[in-house]
Amino acid sequence: AYEAARWLAAQDDPAALSDLGVAAAIRADGAAIARQVEAALEEGDADLAGSFVALAQAHDVVLPDALTARVAAAAVEENSAAHRAQRFAAGFVTGEVGDMASLAGTVTGDLFVFGDIRDVVREGRRLAGGADADHLILGLAAAGLAVTAATYATAGTAAPVRAGLSLVKGARKAGRLSEPLAKWGARSAREMVDAPALRHALASASLSQPSRATGAIRAAFKAEKAGALVRLGKDVGRVGGKAGGRGALDVLKVAQGPKDVARAARLAEAKGGQMRAILKLLGRGALVLASGVFNLAMWIFSAVVALAGFLVSLKAGVERLTQMWLDRSKRRRRLQASPALPALAMAR
């Protein structure tokens, strides 16, 4: 009941909720973090391995020195100049996000509006031709064009939102966006598109003239309908700023809707580099109460009933003991008085 009360008290605080979940996992299996570090190194994910090392330090879990040394060496290799340059180029050209270097390439392409125009033209032509178009990519690219203009106008203030939209696009293209979140995003994006205006804009759109294409395409979208996607991009940008691009992709894989992403942003701001390890260990349970609220409440109710039963039993027991003591006292007084009765009668 005490543990249930702690979980219920933490249900609106992702940081406290994750602390309880990690502590419970460590109690159940003290070697879990070390195994996760080994697994991350075998998969070539030095960033995730480093996140588990940070989580172990935060929870006073001692890891072998040889293991932490392997993590440090893998991080140095992953952050080498050649590796980062290769990932930057891949992100710039394809728009796919795998790490911070590829994210930087993707955002750079989107800031030059190359990436967004590429995505709008590709998906828009599919839509105009009656083929299956990805409405979410289309909406994110359109919102990105508007945010890019705001980024320049505000001297970079809107850059986190711009990065967040690029991350969501990258997750969608890589198949790392959860189905519920993708469906929500597609519904939001459909409200933004003016199909006839988009067809007209695409007739004159050209990547060789980005400024002209941007103006024509932007006019085909209803900016007032983009608020939901922009808020999503802002929250994803907050996660990416604290937990890195891979941390943001991990969130988009488990989040069931924009509320989950907003909670993940709060968790990232509290836990920083531990974020990826927490999500790997707990999944969506790091963001929302995984145990049923009804079950937790039943534990507390059962404890209250048990306590009430104990008090009733204690009261009954005390009453019985008191009655026994009174009855014994009365018998004792009667026995003490009984020998004096014959002597009193003879004296009379």
C-alpha cells in the first residue's frame, strides 16, 4: 500500500515516476544495467551505452571498470570527425535522422528550405495524382517552411521548433514513429492542406528557385491550422536539446500522442543524458503510470480495511481482557468474603 501510494503520488511527475520505475527494476535485477550496457555496445550504440552509465551513477550502481572504459572508447570513435561528416551528409541529402550529426544535416537542409520543398513536392504530387501520399510528411514540411521563416526573422529563437519538426519527419521516414502518434499527426496535417491551391503551387514549384517555390507552396497551406504540429515540434525540440536526437527518436517511438511527448520533454529536462536509458528500461512506463490506477487504489483500500479490522480486533480483545479481569476480581472478593460468614452467624 505504501508503494502504491508513492506511485499514485508520482503519476503526474515523469521524473519521480521514472525514478520509482528504475529503482524497482534495479531491485528486481541488480545486473540489468550492466547487461543493457553490453547490449548497446554490441549494437554499436555508444550513445545508449553512455546513457546507461549515467543512469547507473545516478542510482549508485557500480559498473565494472573495464565496461565503462569500453563505453568511453566507443564514444570517442562514434564522435570522430569522419563519422560525423558522413552522417551529416546523409542527413542533409536524405532527411533521415539517426544521431545528432545526421540531425544537424537534416536541419541544415530544412533551414535552406531544400528539405521541406523536396518533401512537399514529392508528397504533393502523389496527392494531386491520386496516389497514396503521406499527409503527415506533407503537413510537417509545410509547417517547417513557416517555422523556417520565423527562425530567420527571430534570429534563431524558433530553431528548437524547427529541429523538432525535422526530427518528427525523420522518425516518420525511418518508421520510428508510433502508430497512434502518426495517426494523430496525419489527422492534424489533413486540416492544413488546400488541395486545389497545392496543385497550382506544384505546377510552378522548382528546387532550382526555392524562394519562388516556397511562397507558392506556403500559400496552399492554412497556417492557422498548424498549431498542433508546431506544439509537437516544440516539445520534440526540447527533448532533442536535452537528450539528443536519438533520445527524441526513442520518445517518438513509444509516445501514444502529443501529451506523452510533452511529458517526455519534462522528463528530458530533469534527466538529460539518462533519458535514453530510462526509456529503454521502462518504455512508455517512464512517461505514464504503467500500473492500473484501480489496482493501486485497491492495494490502498485493502490496507485501510486491514487496518480497520486490526483496530476492531484490538478493541474487542481489550474489552475481553478487561471483562476477564473484572470477573476474576469479583470471584476473588467473593472467595475472600465467604469464610467470614459462618463466624458471623455463630456470634449472633
